[in-house]
Amino acid sequence: MIKIHLKEESIFCSLCDSKFLQKVDLKKHILRKHSIEKPFSCTYCNYRSKTKYDITSHTLRKHSIVEKPYKCVTCESSFFTMVELKNHTLKTHEKLTRFECPICEKRFFFQNEFTKHYQEQHTRAKPFKCHLCSYEAKRNFELKMHVSRIHENADHDVTEHQCPTCQYTCSSRTILKSHINKKHANDDEKPYGCPSCESRFVKKYDLKMHLSRIHDGVKPFKCTYCEYRCSTKFGLNSHISRIHNNETRIFCDSCSFSCSSNSKLLLHVQTEQF
């Protein structure tokens, strides 16, 4: 079989000495080297270019095109991590609601963080009980620290200190003093009075705990439709059924959470599932 080789004609640029085999290459050359116009623009900044390829290269080099999953519900900002989103929200949107612990006054931006803090730090549940006195702890290591600090030299088989008013006994004078202050102190010895009832306390901390537990100082349950808050889940459900019974609900695809707006659903996804 005989192959015939046709001589391909070169196409010259009329503005310089460059030559090309195809017209499309000549057009690209003219656009890049001799054209003043820059029809292609970057979607992230003011950079413009003569070719789309340059725009793509610029975007990859100067702007991250990887999607940032953590998006602010107030503005169009997005971030790679939840920490960056929180810092942005606290610095940029200062007027948004925050949550302050009434016991230790620690502040939180997200409700779930406040609830977790309150349950871990100030909850009444203390399953670890000292066998030498009435001390109770939320964690086992706290109980061990208590025993080593208070009962280090105590005879574990004998209780040495007895309350002069009741039958309470313990192995530490410190624990006995605490018991007397709580159980047998006169009103004159309890300077912190509750403004809502007649209860009085020796320590300011005990008054704060009383206010949060008895008089709804803490309202961790928040309505997803409005700003209503309450101290029990039952009260929240009653409020929703009574006030928002006919409102449209938007449900989360990953759990049982529901809310009344897309922004609240997005905030839930960002804070609960990542």
C-alpha cells in the first residue's frame, strides 16, 4: 500500500513571525499574544484573562475550590472547620443570642454546648458515694481524690466524729462542719436568702443551685419556632402543641430533629452532626 504524504501548509501570524499548522492554534496565539481584550473573569476576585484556561489555573492557584462544609446561617461565609465558624460568628455577629450558665457564669454560643456543660458540671446526679461520710461525686476519680484528701489517715472501720445534734457520724472534722452548716445552722448563720421563697443558705453557691433547680433559673429547653424557653421538656412540648400546632415542620434526614426554617435546620446539622 502506497502512502501519499501531502505537504501541509503553514499558517503565519500577520503580527509576528509565528507559524501554525491549524487555524485554531493561530486564533489562540492571537488572543493570548496580541489581543487587548480579557473576556474571562474570576468569580472570586477582579482578576481577568484572555483565556478560560488562565482563569482555571488562577482559581486553582489563588482560591481553594474545595467546598467548605461549615456555612454561617447569618451571612454567606463558609469555613473548613467548626472552630473557624464559631470564631467568625462570635466576632462578626456579636448580637446573636448566647447562653450563660447561672451557676458559674460561663458563656456559650450554642445551646447544646450549654446543656452539655450544665449536665456535666452542675447536675444533681452523683452516683459515686463515699462509704466513710455523706460525700457524693459525679465521677469516680473525684471520689478517689476526696477519700485521699479527707480520709487519708482515717481508720476505715471506725467513724470518729459525731454530730452533736443528730446521729450523723463521719471520719473528718471538715465533713462534720459542712454537715452542721447545711443541716443545723440558724438563720443568722445563713446570710444568703432566696428572693423567691423563705429558704436561706450558708454559701452563695448553694443559693445559686437552689435558684436554678427550684425557681427555673435554668431553662435549657428552647422552642424551635420562637424565643420561648422552659425548664422541662414536658413544658416545651405543651407550648409547641398549644401555640405552634399548625406550623410547617422541616425534618432532619439523619435524626428526629425538626424545626420551622431552613436556617435552623442548617445550624442543627452543623452543630450536632459534625
